[in-house]
Amino acid sequence: MQIESTMLPGVLHADPADRLIIATARIKKYSLVTRDEKIQKYSQQGHLTVVKA
């Protein structure tokens, strides 16, 4: 997952914790429940499924 977190598609901020969470969700094919607006914005690029909390 560490490698995936450094190679995420699209535009995303550099917060390593967010990148690891996103990479894990993508690998496991999970929907991510979050209030984080940056992650929600990233999901709009189509690289992640997010449920707004």
C-alpha cells in the first residue's frame, strides 16, 4: 500500500496519512466515509468512491 500511495492517479494533496487511507480504500475496493473536503474533491475525479459524512 505504501507504493500505491505514492502513485495515486489524478491530483491530490501531499498529506501522507490521507494518501495511505485512499490507497488502502482503492486496493480493498472500499467506499470511504469522510468529511474531509480534499478527499471528497479527489473522489470527484473518479478515482475513489466516497460517502459524505
